[in-house]
Amino acid sequence: MKALENVTVLDLTRVLAGPYTGMILADFGANVIKIEAPGVGDDSRAFGPFIKDESTYFMSLNRGKKSITLNLKKPEAKEIFKELVKQADVVLENYRTGTMEKLGIGYDEIKKINPKIIYSACTGFGHTGPYAFDPAYDVIVQGMGGIMSITGQEGGEPTRVGASVGDITAGLFSAIGVMTALYVREKTGLGQKVDVGMLDCQVAILENAIARYLNTGVSPKPIGNRHPSITPFESFKTSDGYVIIAIGNDTLWQKFCALVDRDDLAKDERFTTNPLRTENQPALKEALTPIFATRTVDAWITTLKEAGIPVGPINTVERVINDPQVLSREMLVETEHPVAGKIKMAGVPIKLSETPGKVENPAPVLGQHNEEILKSMLGFDDAKIKALHEEGVI
């Protein structure tokens, strides 16, 4: 049994946030039908790098889905979509607020067709509020949501997080919302709308930055790789790379000082407690920097791990995908794409003991499942499907 077996999802999303939600649902067994514009499809099909003209960006976010094409500007395509809605459990969309309503297939119309439908809308700012109709991209909500103001080197300019956390967190929260709504439907029999704004999600993950401001009145600023209230809890340059240490209490600090034969640091009145070490972080950093420069990354990791001190390397992506822990947890998987061939990508991070998620199928080519879906769900015959192609409906 799969966790989301027999759940049918109509996925109207494109690029990143919405497709990420659909991918999570597909990983756990949902039948995700990706609905794309004829001829062009999801915008991200045009994003490189490419393998045999197939976008690896697209393939990494749309695995396990089926693809059909519908030109939703045509009345007949809308009718086909509505017929599919009658048999679906979830609709995903990430158009700008109001777009689905202009097409005549917004939530208020959809729920008339199927009161049990879970309708998930992922937008830049949500469906309410003064910014509801504004467009947004990842970097915009990273900036507006505050995370860029606390990211980067101390004294440096605000910095975008390297991964698209504006999109990805919205995709994650949307998936949580959909599954929560499905659970509620099991008890009530009714569907509902899941309204997720990317900006809201950025505010939600600011965690202690908000708490610090509300309690001190001081707006947090970038501080590099260190922690604002635990020290030493940061990266250090070794002879061949960087390590991060996380000395979270005074006992670990004393153990570390003994390990590196620096009793003087353990006894130094500036460093005896965590609050004092944090207050005097620049001086402590200056004292520890030459110590870490004496050994390699691997040597430090071996020494500190044996002593029970939390430590890890700052890995390149190349090192990440070859890490034995990452590989043992099946976080790098391979699929066989019908055009591009063997494709590797990140695996499923949620490990369920009884109904585990699994990457079973690759991303679809555009319109790959037109005949399968229209025949199996709507009973169309070959002549009908051919006519729809000729009319530009699919």
C-alpha cells in the first residue's frame, strides 16, 4: 500500500513551488496528472541544462507525474478540465491571484462541481491582503520576507540563500496543507481551499530572528556562519577546507579545550560561559582560527567526532552526492526517462516505516499521457482525441 494511493491530483502548476508540492504527493503514491499548455508546457521545460533537449530542471521536479495538454483558454478544454475535476481529489495551481477566476475555474466554481475537492493555491502573497494580486518570484519573497537581511557575511550586503527557499518552503507548506485537508475530509466528507503565500512561508521560517527582535527591539543582521547566541558555533578554515563545529554547552567547551591542549582558553574569564563566549566572539574566533589551520578537514572530523563534539564539513555538491550517509539513506536515486535516458536526482527525505515514499517513474514528456487519461477517465475514443488535437484543445 502507498500512503496516498487512490488520491488523484490535477496539477496545473509550473516552474518550482507548485511542482514541488505535486512531486511530494507523487512520491507517496498519488496519481498526479500534470496539465500543461499544448506545444510549450511548463515554463521550466525551457530551463537548462538539457539532456537530448529535455530539461533536467523540469525532470527533477516532476518525477512520477503524468502529462496531458489542455489549452484552458478554449471552452472545450475547460469542460474537459471540469469533467476531470469530478473524479479528482486535489487541484494544485500556482497562478497569480485571480487568474483561475478569469478562466472561470477558480475555487468557487470548482467546489460546485466537486464539493469534496481540495483546492491548493500557492501564490506570492496569498489570496488576501494588499499584495494579493502582485507577481512574485523566489528572490523577491526572500528579500521581502527578511531572510536575506540575516544571510551573508557580517558587514556585507544582504544575500540570497543559495537554494530557492522562497519557492521550496511554499511547496512544502502547500503539501502539508493538502495532506491536512485530505485528513479532515476523511472525517467531514468536505473539501476546502488551501491558500499558501510565499511571503507568509518566509516569515514562518525566520524562527529566532523574530523572537530576538521582539524581545530586544534590535533588528538582526548578517553574522556569517556563526550562531547569534551560541559560541563557538560556526565555521573555521582548516589546512584544506572548512569545518563547522557546534559547541552547544560549557561541558563541550571544556572538553574541546582539553582536546587541543588549550587550558588557557578554558580558564580565560572571557570564555568560561556561553554568554561570555558569545559576547567575546571576535576574540575567541581570533584565538581558534590558527588552531584549526593546523589540520585537514578529515583530521578534525575524526578527532572531534571521537571526542563527541558535533562537527561536519562544508561540502561541495560533489561531496554531498558521494557522502556515505546520503547514499545509505537513498537520497540519490535514478530514473529512466523515455528520451533523456538515466537521470539521477535527490530522493525522498521522509522515511515512513509502513508506507514509504518511492521514486518509481521519471518526469513525463509533454502530453505523454493524453490518450491514457482521456480514454480511462473520460471515455474518449481515438477519433475524439484526434479532433481535439486538430482543434488545438490538447
